Amino acid sequence: MMDFPKPRIVDCGEVELEVFEAGEGGIPVLLAHGWPEHAFSWRFQIPALVEQGYHVIVPNQRGYGRSGRPDAVEAYDCHHLTSDQLRLLDALGIERAVFVGHDWGALVVWHQATLNPDRVAGVANLSVPFIPRTPADPVALMERMRGPDFYIVHFNRRPGVAATAFEQNTRRFLSNLYRTKQWLETDVNQPSGMSIVQFAEEDFDLGELMMSEEELDVFVEAFNESGFHAPCNWYRNFTRNWETTEDVEQKVVHPALMIYGKHDMVQPLDMTGYVDDLEAHTLECGHWIQQEKPEETNQILLEWLNRRMKPLF
């Protein structure tokens, strides 16, 4: 993993987490990766944060890398995922941290802010905004709006099918997914009628690979070991998360930073009334923001951390 920190396994109670840690004594910043990724997706942010004096904690979340992979689907709901992060902080003797998330990691961080606000100093998220609880089952709503082949619907209605295909063609799947500048050729991320399974079965060659082949090797090797069934189970808890958070106030009371990718499939949302202390930025990139635009991401993140978080510690 080049100059990436060496991992250690931390006992977090229900599961063990593979954790990459750097920096000592500074404000703790926990970086939460998305799907289908790995702690390695934060490789450009870790040294920049450490140089500014932050204590950086980057777990492979449950289901990823060498972290625990429970069999039960419900073991991947928002309550288990947020609990893992807090148990990790407990194991490190940390009471409160800044949480930074990308993609699914952002969803977990937003849940952390609403479920356990006392453990959160601030949140910074990339790609996925705070999504208020919908009036009906979100998977049913997505199926109605996006159709049966929309990847989240597919994972829920045909469990295991896509994960098996990804495992049979891991390098092709990730090579098709980890791309940038596709917008120069098409404005569609997943064309209507296209199944997510096709990302593992065909070569699309849209845009360009947004990392080196050596970097891609790290992700491929990790998923060759862990597989995709557990990561896909995160998506199979959308309905459960919706059902179990009915009484949770939809309000983030912490200072918040949001970074969007201009060409991301995930679109910005107006978070007024839900996240009041919010700063938002948009970068000229796609979905993989911190990897596509590492210098710009670091600049925005560090300026916000230094200005808003340092006075709180």
C-alpha cells in the first residue's frame, strides 16, 4: 500500500475492525469510506491531515477488508455501523471526534450526528448530503422512480445476484466503476435499462481510470479477500434504517461541511432546516471526490477544520 499506514486489528465488541491510524495527540478525525471502497480511498488526505497536527483514524468498516463480516443482513444497519465507530473511539480512549465521510460513509456520519450527537464535534461529508427521512419506504420509492434495475433496488429485490457477479469479475467491475471524466462522453452514469451487474460483465471504457493500476491493485486484492456480499448488505438496510429511525429528530446541530462533485450522479439537496450550520463547495469532478481532486479536497477540508474545529477542542 505504498506509504499508507500499517493496519492493526481493534476489538470493537461485536466485530473487530482493521484500522489505519496516523498522527498523535491532535484533534481526532475519523474518515469513513464509501461503497465499494476501502480505507485506502483516503490515502491523499491522511498525510495532509497529519501534517496539520490531526490524529487520523481510518477504519475499514464492517464488511470491508480484514474487518469483521457478520452473516446477518440486519448486522449492517445504521445502528451497528455507528456503534462500530463509537466503540473504536472508546478503544482509543477518545470521547469526541470529527467525522468525515464519503458516499455510504457520509450516510453513516449523518446518522452518527443524529443518533449520537454528544460524540460528534463536527461533520464533513463528500458526495451524499443529509437526506431527511422519507414519508414512505425509500426502496419502494426508488423502485417507483428509478425502476427495478437501479442498483439499490437491485440489491434489495435480487439479493446476492450482483455481489456474486462482482466477485467473479472484481477487477473489471472496479475498473468500470472507478472512473472520471465520463461526462466528456456521456451525461449518464447508469443508463436506463442497464443493470449494475453489467458493470462486472462488460467493458465500458468511458472516461478514464481515476487511479493508477498499482492503486487499483490495492482495492482488487482487498475485495478478492472480503467479497461483496457484506458491503451490499449495507444497501439492504435502507428499509430497516427507515423503520428504526422514526422517532429520531431529523436535525444535525453540529458545524457541517459538504463537498459535491459537479458531475456526480448524486445530486445536491437543500438541507435548510435540517443542517443549519452548513458550508458547501462543489468541485469539477465525479463521484470519487477525494481521489479525483485530492489537493482541492484537502484545501477545503483543512481550512474548515482549522477554522471551525480547532476552537472546539
